[in-house]
Amino acid sequence: MENAAYVGLSRQMTLRRELDIVANNIANADTTGFKVEQLLIGTEVGERARNAFVRPGVSFVLDNGVGRDYGQAALEQTGRDLDFAIEGEGAFFKLNDGSGEAYTRDGAFTLDAEGRLTTEGGAAVQGDAGEIILDRSLGEPAVAADGAISQNGATVGRLSIVRFDTLAALEKGGDGLYRNASNAAAVEATDARVRQGMLEGSNVNPILEITNLIEIQRAYESVTRMIEQTNDLSRRSVERLGRVG
């Protein structure tokens, strides 16, 4: 197989990965707190398909991982007292799901049997002093913009809202959670604001993602044609050499 065909195959592999990512973006266009993703593409110089001495190494298309846009999405009014949204890019609710600290932008919380504030998946929402426990007999909580929670006029806790100096420290997990995959320490997001009775939507632009989907499909078809033409050229060259011989 010619060098061009190998390069084409490397591009097809990244296009298939891009297709999966874009399809996932579209599927999560209505997921609370979801952040749009894209494939990071680079080049990798590899050995030539032939042991020729006239050209340098071949540059293949390389999958450099997934990039994520943590930009602010629109806030949607729900009217539910245990729904919270963060107004401020790169800030997260701090959680503990039993296996360690986790972070999320999905503020659709609930109370467990003990009155702990948790996510729908059961992760405990963290406050400045640890877990946040509410007394149902005191009525619905009120949450201030700085995350302070009060019941019946008395402060009972404060939501821990944090951010990282570099968002590359975060690794995506399940249930809309992120984990710290580095030694970076979370710091208090003093400029972020909490909005009660609201949830942050997804920052996916469906029209843009559908356009990306079409472009990926067209690019894949184009590379496929290029590989077929390269193979056809090689076949005809061998046939002509055979006739000459």
C-alpha cells in the first residue's frame, strides 16, 4: 500500500472518532450541565511505507484526545427549590460520591432519607464544612447568590463552589461528573453566583453539530475515494509493468 493510502487510513480513523463525539454532542443537547466536546487533531511523523531515499518521513493524522468547551450555557427556570445553577464559567459544585471528590455543573439535587443534599445519582453535595444536611421540618431552603443555605431564617450551610486554574486537570466520568486527574488543587470560585430554582442547560449548538456531522461524512467519503484511486493507480502501474516485462 502507498504512503498516501496509509495517510488516508489515519485520517479515516480520526474521522470515525470525530463522528462518535459529534453524535454524543447531539444526543446530549438537552442534558443539564453538559459541555460540548471536540476531537483534538495533530500530526505524527512515521516511517515511510517504502524504503525510498528521496523523501522524508510521512505525516500521519493523530488523535490528540478530546477537548471540552466549559463555556456558560443558558439558565433555565424550573421553580424547584433544590435545583441550582452556577453563573460563572469554569466553576463547579463539589461532591463526594463515596470514592472521592467529584465535580459537576448539574445542580438538580435532592434529599436522601437522612436529609443529606445529594445528586440524583446519590453523590453527597459538599459545603464549606462537609456534607450539607437539611431538616425537612423547617421547610424549603433558601439559597443566596454566594451559596449560603438557610432554613427558617437561620444559615445551615454553604454550597462549596470551586474551580481549577487549568480545566485540563479535569477528567470526565459518568453521570455528568468530573474528577481531578492531576495534582492541581481546587480553589474557591468567589466570583461565581448560585441561582436557586434554575438549571444550566447544555452548551451544545445543535445546528452547528449537525453541520459538523455532514462535513465529517463528506470528508470520510472524500478520503475513501482518494484511497480507492491510489489503489487503482497502483494496480494499473503493476499491470503496465507486467506488459512491458
